[in-house]
Amino acid sequence: MHRTLILGGALLWLTACSQTPPAPPSLNGPDTPPATAATTPAPTSAELDAVLAHPLSQHEAVRLALAHSPALQALHARSEALAAQARADARPGLFGLSLARLRQGEDTDIERHLSLGLLDLLLWPWRSEAADRQIEVAQQARAMAVLGHAHAVRSQWVKAVTAQARARYQADSLEAALLGAELAQRLRASGQFSAAQHQQHAAAASEARLAQTVAAQQARREREALVRLLGLQGERARQLRLPEALPPVPEHAERSEASVVAAARAGRLDLRLAESRWLLSRGQSRHDIARSLVDVEVGFQRNSSSGAPAQQGPNVDVRLIGIDLGAARREASRQEERAALAAWQQTAVDAESQLRERWADLQGARASAREAGQVLHTLRTELLGERLKQYNGMLIGPIELLAEARAKAGSVITGLDALRDHWLADAALQAAIDGVDSPTVALSAPSGQDTPNAPGH
């Protein structure tokens, strides 16, 4: 009876460790949608139902997030607000009107003064050009933020699918461990197991219970993190289903190092953003040089007094910007331009190094995943099968058989983690190609730059 139970427990463990869920669609779908996808209308209720009616693939998750996430809709609105503000600040101020009514005894003086910022009007083309540069910088920052969100969804999808698979496997492993502990207790009662052997299997069952609890909590955390990135709530969040497992590692690498470098040179947004910030800083420097000496206003004044002819005529107001004639302001503008140029150069250095690092990470993760999934998993499966044969032939005891089953369980966990690391490294490489250093990219004005086109009089 004990022998039958032990054999049944080992077979259950072997089944739990060797289950291979149907492979979901490959991760290598179409390219990440462009940043403009965030401005497309949100999907309808029927479209959402259609997407959530089946396990959500990685590519579908990215498309759903770009079209449905409120965070990206807020990002788009802030970007449009920055663009509208930049255009408004680029325009010169309207005419200034000053009125005064003064009385001295029976006499009344009325003064009327109409003025216009001449320098603002003359610098309008430069201000408009600077506003266009600022809008371009904001749009590129928005594109980086959208791509960062898309890559965050890709990575989080991998983590959520892996955590779900681990939780499911840990539940099966717990069932097998509890059966092993029960068998050990029976063998202890019949005198075939020592107290130490019984406690060893009881401890293994307790560890499996703890591991299952941790895996279930981790699966919930990873799933909710994905739900937040997708922008789902209520019943939609509960409808979300994920594939049972990640796709296997491709047999052959789908891109070479040379193709990765070429793609990065053509598409890294961080390099474009750094260049645009330098061009904006250079335009700001020219504007500051023109405004660093004087500010000029022209106007027309008319004064009338009781019983006296009216006085009228043009006037020009010249105001010095500073006691140093704007030297400090011009120096600050030059240093800002130098800083923007150096930041652009450093971004290029970082991009080249990051690509090499991400490429090496992917190759290492690919080798580890293939070793864990194809070599270690196969060896442990075959070895457990041989141990079962030896147990049936009474060549080994139940302790050796259960120990081999636990070792097989460890190899499955190793394989899940290695496969997860491979697809995370693949997502990190794609993020490096696109020039997205982190999942979240702040949408803000260029660092160290004041708005170059605030009108002044």
C-alpha cells in the first residue's frame, strides 16, 4: 500500500513538473505602434470585449495600452497645453494704453499714452522659431514617454505571465509535497521512516506551502501592475486573461548586432531629443544676445489741458537691461548652449555603450534560457524517469525517489525564470534601440531652459 502511494505521489510530481502548456503566439509581432497611437480614439466597449475575450498577447497588450490608458491621454493633453502656451508666449504683446486725469484747481489735465514694445515686434520671427523648437522638443519628449509606456507594458506582460505560471506550478508542487508528507507520516508510523526522515518531508511540505503563498501574491501583484498600465478597471480588469506560458526561445537569433546598431542609429529618440534641445538652446542664445543690451518701446502721447492747446507727439523709451550691459546674461546663454551640446554628446556615448550592454545581456539570457529549458529540463525529466524505473525494481527507496522529484521541481522553476529573463532582456534591447532608458519619461520643458518667448515691455 505504501509503495503504491509513493509511486502515485512521484507520478503526480512528475506530471506537475513536466506539463507543457500550449504555446501562445510569438512575441515577435509588428513593431511597437508609433507615439501618435496615443491620440487615437479609445476603443469601444465591443472592441474591448473582443480583445479581452481570449488570452491577451503581448502585442495586443501594447496596442490596448496605447489606445485605452488614461495616463497616455493625460500625457497627450499636457503636451498640447505646452504647445499652445509656447505659441501664445511667442506672440508680441498688444498695445499698451495709459490714461491719466489730473486736476489743479480749476484746471484739468488729461494724458493719453499709447505704447508698443518695438524690440518684441522686431524679434517676433526669432521668438516664433524658438516656440517651434520648444514644441518640437515637447513632442519628442511625449514620443519617448509613449514608447516608454509601451515598453513597460511589454516587460510587465512578461512578468505577469511568468508569475501566473509559477503560481500554477507551485500549487501543483504543494499538492505533491503534501502527499509526500502524508506518505512519510505513514511510513514513520509503520517504522520504515525515522523521525528525522519524517520531519524532513514535513519541512518540505511547509516550504512548498510558503512558496505557493508567495507565488500567488506575486502573481496578483504582477497582474495588477499590468492592469494599471493597460488602464483597465472594474469588470474589464476581471476579464483580463493571460496566456498560460511564455513562448519558447527562438531557435535562431532574429537579428544581428550590426542590424541592432543600424536600427538604433536610425530610430533612437533620445539622440533626437538631445539634438533638439541643443538647437533650442542655440536659438535661445541668439534671442538673449539681442535682448541683453536694451529694451525699446515706441509710443504716441497726447496731453490736453483746460483752456490750452493739446500736446501730442511720438516718444521712445529705452531701458538698459542691467548695469553690466547684459554681459552676465549673454554668458549664461553661451554656457547653456555649451551644456546642451555636451549633453547631446554624452547621450551618444551612453547610447553606444547601452546597446553593447543590452546586446550582451540578451545573448547571455538566451544561452541561459536554452540551457535551462532544453538541456537541464530534459536531463532532469529523463533522470526522474530512470529513478522511477529503479524504484519499481527495488533498486532505490522512496527517499531517493522523492529527492529526485524535488530536484526536478527546482529545474522547472529555473527554466521559468530563465525564460522570463530572456524575454525581459529582449524587451530591454528593443527599448535601447528606441532610445527609451526607463519606462517612465517625464514630459517637461528642457532642463535648464527658461521659456524663451515670454513677451516683455
